[in-house]
Amino acid sequence: MSVPGVIPIRHEPDYRTSTIGRWRGGQFFASVTAAFPEDWSGDDWQSQKRWCAVLHRFDEAGRHLGSRIQFTGTTADGEKKAIDAARLLLAEWLGALPERQYQDIAIAPFEVRFEGALFGLVVEENAGEEEGDGVWAEFCPDDLAFSAPWNGCYDT
């Protein structure tokens, strides 16, 4: 089975997809997450792990309209402080979405790079797998994997 053009994502209150839904302008996926630059290396992972507020917006058909991403600090700077700052910022952004309702969404794969980190719903494939068996979509950097039967459920 191949990846559908629009991938359903189930809203789960009080869990990883608690801040997804619809607003007057379409759909949204919001989160507080940590991102590493794609080219990071070394033992000092705490200074590379950057916390951020993320708000992706989509039209009603699930096409990516734009993303708002802001880093709020690194784990080395103080993880709790960075997460709290990201949560406050995200609450402000979500509060500005008119007619916001938290619910299931369905969006097309997309990619955004911000300050060296990959964000988006990215199609992945394991070479050597039978056709369709090794195909999934990964929500980056949130580490949510969607796959057949494409019912909105995810693995972490």
C-alpha cells in the first residue's frame, strides 16, 4: 500500500496530538517539540537539542500554507525554561486562530527547514521491503510515524 495523498491524523486530548484541529482558515498542527540540526554531531547533545514552538497551517484540502517556528532555548540552557517558554508562545499563537476547534485533521506530506532542522510530514521508505510494506510518513521532529491502514493512529 502506498502513502495516500492526504494522511489522516487523529486528535488525542492530553497526548501528542492534543493541539491539532481546524480553524476558520483551514487546519493546523501545533506542538512544542525538540529539534536537532540535521548536521549535528559530537557528544554535546544538550547544546544541540533546541526546544521550539511550532504551528503548521493547512488549507481545507490539507495543503501546507505555512509554518511558524520559534526556538526558545536548548536543553543545556535549561530544558524546563525552554519548554515553558515554547508552551506560552504556542498558547498565544493558538489563541489567535479564529474559530479554533481541536479535532482530527488530514494533511498532505510537506517539508520545511528552519535553522538547519527538518520539520514536516515526510514520506519515508525502507529499501528492500516489499512494495508498500516499508513505506510510512514521519512527522518531524515530533517522531510520530503514520502507516497503513492510514487511519490516523501513529507510533512513537
